Amino acid sequence: MNDKFSSLWLDYKPLFPGFTGRAAIRCPSRVDRQGAAVSELITALKAMLPAAELTFGADSAGLIFELDIGDFLDVEEYMISADERGAAVIGGSERGLMYGVFAYLREIRTAGSLVRMNKRVRPALGLRMLDHWDNADGTVERGYSGSSFFFREGKLVVDERTEMYARLIASAGINAAAINNVNVRGDAVRLIAEENLPGLARLSELFSRWGIALYLSIDFSAPISVGGMRTADPLDPAVGYWWSNKARELWKAAPGLGGFLVKADSEGQPGPYAYGRDHADGANMLARAVKPFGGRIIWRAFVYNCTQDWRDERTDRACAGYRTFAPLDGHFDANVILQVKNGPMDFQVREPVHPLFGAMRHTALAAEFQLAQEYTGQQLHVCCLLPMFREILMWNTACDIQPGRVIDRIQAAAAVANTGDSFCWTGSELAGANLYGFGRLTFEPQLTAEDIIDEWISLTFGSSERVREALLQILLGSHRAYEGYTAPLGLGWLCKPGTHYGPDPWGYEFDRWGTYNRADREAVGVDRSRTGYTSLYPEPLRELYSDPEKCPDELLLFFCRVKYTHVLHSGKTVIQHIYDSHFDGYAEAEEFARLWDSIESELDPAVYDNGRRRFKEQLRSAGEWRDVINAFFHRLSGVPDEQGRKLY
Ligand code: GCW
């Protein structure tokens, strides 16, 4: 395991190196002096005012920082009023106060001075969560940032890196983390067994200090695998009894536990179906077990048939989540949150928003995003997902409940983490923007992606205007570029099966996963009116998506099957768009690499070098995508490129 790590956006630098006066922290006794808020403020002030005399409480003629707790605020809410002489930060609880301190520090660091400000902020969502797909053996499923820092050889690790992790994500506004893979295998099955209680206790205590609830992914069949029982049937009273005892034992050892995350009856994971029960039976049984301790069950809606017959044109994987869960609306207990992936498939570069967000009226929902760029370049390609996440959160579901945007319909947001034990945590420094930004966006979704990226650049890379401009241009354009040179017009799944890296347009065709493009000599795309998928949306979306003349270009081939000569709203034909976007996307990637090189002298040499190697691979891979996909469609369609470029 790599023990060295960067402090990323929490690398406090001297703000006023020459300030030799006094700086006093004042707080009444209701504020915990050992708590995260006070300790973070001390850490920051020591680094930012290295020559100041830092005092506690006493009268001071210098700078004054007052911290307090006010019960007129929500627990996670804070208020800041500040000027050149210091600041007063009030939180609704220790947690709110901590968020206030982080917010204040962020403001003065990005401004480069003590600023005059008045602010009152409450997070938009109550649960802002990271889901780690870390395995107990230290590997990370879909992890592109090194090994796990939560597990080493089957054992939980709690060390300085864990503390830094908690500070980092708390400062971004995250308040929950599931530390192990939803595919619960190997030693992770026993994470809830007695031998792991001391480790869980230490971890949950550390997390709690930073306002983070610890979640565990559990094996639905744990009564068998851990408890030695013969069944895990959720309606068998002995099974419910086993889980209740298990919950009592876990919460006694680790009172900071938030609950369980469950992937059931999906891609081989056990679940209630084995006993003829449904997802509500399974989730509610667990919900009752954790309820006395304030626990929650996060139940994933990622359920589909992954052994499909490709010749069956009626069965559509996109429909599966809806068909499974919409009929169960209203059947889930209040402490169950149904976690729905942002789109109906699986974190493709472009998907429509999942129809369940508009459909579930009586079920608490979480939107699940993926920071790990499984299908978007695996942190070797730069792909900033924040503009897309924000667009999804602000998207209007068109349901008849108002307000009806996704952000209004959900109680929580979760993201599959992109971290590992690499020095910069996310393999690529630039992927840090996704980690930071997911927290910031789910706390304050009124911020634009550009606001957040700008803030992240300044906190991570300092105040150079050249660096700022170059990185903003790279990050803001990166998703569009990636989409352009990989799978445009909503196609998706043109990648290599298994690894999900690199092009293979027939890789998922004719297979069992139910993820097809159905390209032939005449046409391409899936007619999702025929499969019934478009009918899962209310009007006017249903009509918009069903009609190739109306469907937005970027989703056309997801929803409709059209001829290569079909003319898009842009005025181009589908085939010409495919060619052009592949050339243009590649050119944008070239421009990103050039921009990175242009700021070399302003970057730490190791950071520059890591980026340069990744841009080199991005360009190689983007070229491969361009050539393979263009050649594929050129050979199938026989249509030449209007510009006569080489299509291989
Ligand atoms: O996209 C698929 C991934 C699997 C993952 C699954 C899921 C954890 O390829 O690796 O398993 O999604 O979300 O459960």
C-alpha cells in the first residue's frame, strides 16, 4: 500500500506570511474544542498565518474568529458573517459548524484575503454519499487509482490516510461513505462478523468526527454465509431475528453506522428472489432490523436480466429497473432509500435520465452517479462529469408532482468513488475535480459546474490565471470531447466487453448483456418505442423521445432506429455526424494535451508528468476510437465522408 498522499484541496498555504499580530479563536463551551470545526480552523490558521500569535478565547486586538452553535439552524446548516478583521461562523450543530468553517476557509483562500461576506447555507440533500467498490483483498472493482486504502489483505485499515480521506470528503460536503464493494465477495462477506467489530468501531468513530456516516455493503445471504443458517428468506422470522441481533451488535460497537447498502438479485448477487420474495420484502426486513438504531437501507435499483437472448427484440435492459421497482412504489419502509443509477443502462457517456425519478412517488430515492470513469476513460482520459451531473439533477422529470426536477424528487445522491491509494487519490490529478465537485454539487446544486471547477482549481493549483484558464477549458470541454470520439448520439456500449476500455463496436452485439447498437447496412440505433421504453416517461417526454424528428440529437440513437442518411437537427446526416464528431473529439483531445503542456512551468513537475503521460494515452486511445468506429460505420453504410478524410 502506498502510504504517501497529497492533501489535495486542503493544502493550506500561507495567506499572510508577514502577519505577526494576534489571531484569536473564540467559542462558548457548547462548541467542542476537540471537534472537527475547531481543529480544522486551527490547522488552517497555523498554516495560513504562520507568523501570527494564535490564542484561544482571550481578548485580542488582532483577528477574531468566533465559532458558535445555534439551534435556530438545521443540523447541517451554517451562517458566516465576515470582514477584514475576522469572521463569525455559526452552525446548527458541530456538523453545521464544520461545514461553515470549511466554507469560510474556502472563501478566503480563493479570494486570497480576508473577505467581507454574509452567507447562510443549508445542503440541498440530506444524504451525500460515496460508494467505494473496494474489496477486502485490497483490489478495487472498476478502480483506476491504485489499491484500496480501506482494506489490506482482508483486514480493515484505519490510519492517517483514513483521517485525511475523511477531512477531504467532509470539506467537499460528503456525509456518508460505504467502504466496500456492492459485489460482496471473499473476506468482505465477514465484514459484519464479530472479528471486525473493533475495526469498524475505530473507523466509524473517525468518520463521525467529520460528520460522515459509515455504511457497509452487505451480502443478502449473510444469515447463511456468516450466521451458518440454512436460509436467508426475508420472510422467515428466524432470518429477521438474526439481522436484528446483528444490527444491535454492530451499532453497539459502532454507533456512527449509517446503515447497509444492498445490491440484491443483480449480476449474480443473492437476493429475495431465491425465496420467491420481492425487493420490498428484502429491503423492509433489513429496514426493520436497523430501524431502532436510526439506520437506513440503501437498496439498489440496478436489477436486470444479464442473460438475455440478443435475437429477442422485445426485452430491453433499459426497461428493467422501472418494471421491477415501479410496481413496488409505496411498499418500502420509510428508512429504505432506493438508489437509482442516473440512467437506465449503466453510466454510459450519454443516457437519458432514469424514468424512475419521475415515477416513484412514495419511495425515498437516491440518484447514483459514477465518479470512477468506468466507461468514460478510466481516469486515463480527462473527463469532467460535473456538467453532466448538474444537468441530470436539474432535469425536469415532467411528472405531475411539482417541483419535478430530479433534485426535487430525491432525498440523497451517491457516487461510485474514484479513489485509491495513489498519491493524488484519484490516479489523475484532474479526476480530483469529479470527487470534489460531486460533494459540492449535492450540497449546493445552485452552483454551476464552472463555479465548482473554478473553485477546485484555485484551491488545488493556486491562483495563476494561466493555469486557471487552461484547466477550465480542458475540464469544461472534456466530456463533450470524450463523447465525440467514442459513442456519439446516445449509442453507448461501443467499448470492449469486460474492461470497458477502448473501442469494440461489435463487442456487446449478439451477447447476453442486453446492450446493443443494432447497427446494420441500412440503419443504426434501437427503436425504444417498440420495446416499450419510451412509454415509461410521461408526456411530453414520451412523444419527444419516440419521434426521430423531435428526439434531441444527442440521444437519437438511444431512442430511435434511423437510416444513416437521417438528417439531424444540426442539419448533418447521422453518418456524417459520426465521422465529424470522431475527428472533432480527437482534435479537442489534442488541444487539451497542448494546453497542459502550455502550463508546464507552473505545475509541480510530478503533477505535470503524471498528466502528460495520461494525455499521451488519451490521444493514442482517442485515435484508436476514431479510426475503429469510423471504419466500422463506413464499411457497414458504404457512405463516404463528405470531407474525404481517411476512415481506415
Ligand atoms: O457497470 C457495472 C460494473 C460492475 C458493477 C455494476 C454495479 C459493482 O461493470 O463492475 O459492479 O455495474 O453497478 O453493480
